[in-house]
Amino acid sequence: MSTGWLSSIFTRKARITIDSTDEEIESYCSEIYIREMAFWNAVNTIANAVSKCEFKTYTRGKETKGPEYYLWNIEPNQNQNSSGFIHKLIAELYRNNECLVIEQSGKLLVADSFTRTPYALYPDTFTDVTIGDFTFNKTFTQSDVLYFKLSERNMREVINAMYESYARLITYSMKAYQKSRGTKGIFNYETLPVAGTDERKFFDELITKKFKTFMSSSDAIIPLGRGQSYTDIGSKTYSSESTRDIRAMIDDISDFTAKGFNIPPALLRGDIQGTSDAVDQFLTFCIDPLADMIQEEINRKG
């Protein structure tokens, strides 16, 4: 089964192919949902903080509010306000560990994809720069663009590698909970009908379809043939502690992500206690270095 629809969740070049049963695919999707929820919660928290910053512009050492100020604080381009622009910049930066911003006709645009060719003694070049449905048929150099790189190692890849074994534990716990809540029973029959007969067709339909509907319905009856009987053996009761254990494991995923991006885990969990200290740490170790990186790149290209 080809799952191209999942590729947009990962990096822009990622694609996976799964040849598995429906149960295995459901397991993969559960893991993806958990890690994506944690990742985008972290990214949105960072983007919200950065978008609250004011970009100050100076001319000969004096603060001014001219066209450059308007671009960064009000409307970078005709399709985005400054908040939407910053959110896209931060999202691309954390998703791909790099981000490219170009200026076109006096407007600032965040690239959706691009190809970077690094050089040691010459300026890097950028080709196949795509924004929306348009791809530029030109080569940009470092002096033409704002190029941001988050770190030397893509932390999202590191975190995803750590997720793999832990997310399977969460999926297993969820499955165990679901199975324990299901109805159990024993179906007895005297003989198995001969293959290819109408009796066998009815028997197969009874096993694969009718019993499934019967088991999932709150009120239902099921017709049984001669020599067939069904005995209900009930279902197990699952302690509420188990659901809290699953929630705690999901919170662990959020904590892993927060630590990977220098966010105090308490902020992503929404804890009230110690919020002031958590915010101070968040600004000092996450937002300030990020803001410095953005500032330095803008100033050196200005």
C-alpha cells in the first residue's frame, strides 16, 4: 500500500511505502499522530513567542519606521501578515532544520522548497526555489537571500529516532486497553460446511460479517443454524489507572520534544505551577538565541 498522503507530514523529500496489514498501518498512524502533535505544539509555541517580537529598524544609528519596518512588522507580502509570515518561517526552520527567505519586488517570501549547493570558498547557491505553485527559473546566491539554519544536526531526526521504540510501547498499551474492553464469546458448531456450497457461504458470512456487527452493537440478535451456539464469556474490566498510564506515556513524548527544542516541558504540558520560571528559561534558552540568529542574518545581508 502506497501512503503518499503521509509524506507531507515529514520533511519535504520524505516518502514512505507500507506493505502491511490494516492493523499494522493503524499502528504506524498512531505513532505519527502522537509525535506530530508534540512536534507542532512545540513549533507553534516558539512561533507564537517570536511573532510577538517587534523588529526594530535603524538608519545611521537612529531608530526609524520606514518600509523595512513595515515589511517585518505589518505586511511582508500581499498574502501574509507579519504573524503568518513568522509562523511559516519558524515552521520551515524546525521541520527542515533550514529555511530560505527571498525578496521579490520589495516583498519577503518564505520558500516552500529549494536546493542548496554549499561551497567552501565561494557563496552558496540556491536553485529550484519554489513558493506555492511557482518555481523560480534562476540561481540565487547567499547575498540574494536570507538563509537560516537551526543547528548542525537536525534535532527533529534525532527526536524521531528516539520516538520509534517508545511510541510502539504506547501503541501496544492502547491495543491492550481496546482488547480488554471488547466482548468475548465462544462459537460452537458441529460440522464445517463443504466449500463452495450455499451453506459454506452463509457460514463464512456469519463469521466475518454478522458476528462483527453483533459484537459491536449495543442491542442485537444473531440467527444461528442447527448445531450452532454462542456463549458469552463477558469482558474484562480495565482499571482507570491504565488509561492514566497511557496519558503519562504520551506526556513523555511531549517532554522529549520540549527538551529537544530547549522548551521547559511544563510549558507544553500546560502546568500552572512554576510558570514564571519556565517562561524565563524558555525566553533565555530558546527564544533569545533564535531571535539573535534571525537578527544577525538580516543585519549581515542588509
